[in-house]
Amino acid sequence: MKTFNSIFDFYSPKKTILTLGTFDGVHLGHQAILKKVIHAAHLSDYESVVLTFFPHPRMVLNQEKNIKLLNTIKEKEELFEHLGIDNLVIHPFDKDFFSLEAGDFVKDILVKQFNIHKIIIGYDHKFGKNRSASITDLIAFGKKYNFEVEQISVQEINDVSVSSTKIRSAILNGTMEIANQYLGYQYSFSGKVVSGKQIGRAINFPTANLEIEDTYKLIPKNGVYVILCCFDKKIATGMMNIGNNPTLGNTEQTVEVHLFDFNEDIYGKTVKISVLHFIREEQKFENLEALQLQLQRDKDYSLRYFNFDESIPF
């Protein structure tokens, strides 16, 4: 897959089959559209193109500085490539782009820049200045400039019954099985392993403390989880605590991972955490001994989870 950091960097000698949107999550609903794009492109020996934007339009238009997204731009790129998209265009979103008239967007971007043969789009898609143009306008432009418009029907969208909003809600509620089902893959995030207070080591539960670099990435709610940890093309099983460690009197949120049967040095490495299952809420214990006892129960629970769940890849 070729990746372009601007619409104006893109070039292909072939006609293109294109879709566009923010695609937060690249979930099953998005994948249905993307598979149509890929199939149509292969059928006619054209190039498949995804046009997406960064920063997220809501960050720019609504000035939502604390918006949390399901994917970082790097994760999104990996997902598109895995699906088989030929070209990914990540265009910088700003108010000037949002102010582009619908006619200019179609003529100068879709027709001239992308050499478009067909656009495949959701039934409720809006585009152009202030999102004033509709799918009806796009079909009219298609007739004028000789490109096809394929509209994903309400029925097709409803059949999948998936949305980024539903997935965010599931993650924030700790219902990871539902989130992962809607996504079609395991929800994950990455972090750099940094030094902690070494309390876990003192009670025989050493943890890797993670520093999350992409602050706009949605992190699951506080609590204890069953996880997989990927690094250096290896996979380790484990459990994770997200929270403030009330037993230790902490105030800042931390992300700590305990890996099973593991003794490698991963300080300074970036690891990927796949979140499989919510075990329990974070709680305050009377002392470290009570905390250690509960951690052993959490570990036993996690090991049973891995023994019974045959879908976990190793």
C-alpha cells in the first residue's frame, strides 16, 4: 500500500475507485465499504483509494481538544493495509479545506487529482462547504463529470449495526467482547515501558508501567483486564490494571501490565496491548498483603480465561 500525506501528493496513471471518511475504528461497517472498494478496483484493474483526514475534523471544527479516538493514525494505516487497500491519502484537515465548495471539491479533487471512476459512499454522506452537499448532489456531479456513485444503503448499514459511538461506549463500559466483536479485531493500544515505583516486584507481581504517547487514543475505563502483550514479534499473556492505585495513595492514572511466566527486560521498548476481557473494578485494599492475594485471584482467573478461550492466537 502507498501512503500519501496530502491529496496533492497523490498520483496514479490508472482510474481510481475511492471512498472517503474519518473511519475511526475501521470497524465491520467500515470494512464492508472498503471491501466493496477493493473488489470494484480489482474487477476493472483500477486503483483503490481511501481518503481520510488528520487531525480528526471534530478536533478542528468543534475544538474538542480532549476527543478520544479508537485508532491512532498509525493503527489506521496498518488496518487499511491489512485489508488490501492500494492507496491511503491522509490529508491535513483544516478550516480552509472544510470551506471548499462542493463543486470545487468534486472538479479539482475527485476528478482532476484522483482521476476517479467511481466513489463508494455511505447513504448519509455530506460534503463541501459546511457539509451542505448531499448524496443527491454527488450523483448529479457524477453525471456531469462521468464518474459513478455507489451508495451504501440504509439496510446494508443497519444489517451490520455497528458504529464508532457504540464501540466507544462498550470500551468505556468495560464490555470488551462487544467492542472487539464490532471491530472485527481485538482493541489495542501501544505504550512505552517506563520505570515505576517497583511496588509490584516487592509482592511478586512485577509490572511494566506504560507511557501512552498518543494522548488522543481512547484508553479503557479503570479496572483490571485480561490482555495480550506484543513486542519484537512475540506475544505474551498477562493482566493489566488501569487506574490510580488507591491502595498506594496515587492520584495520577497509570497503566500497569503483569506478564505471566515472563522474565525479559523490556524497559524502553514500545509494546502493543490487546484488551480481551474486563475482570473487575479497581479497588482499595487495606494493605499490600490483601492486594497480593487479590492479584493472585486475578491471575488465576486470567489463566482460566486463556485455557477456555480457543480463539486467542498464540
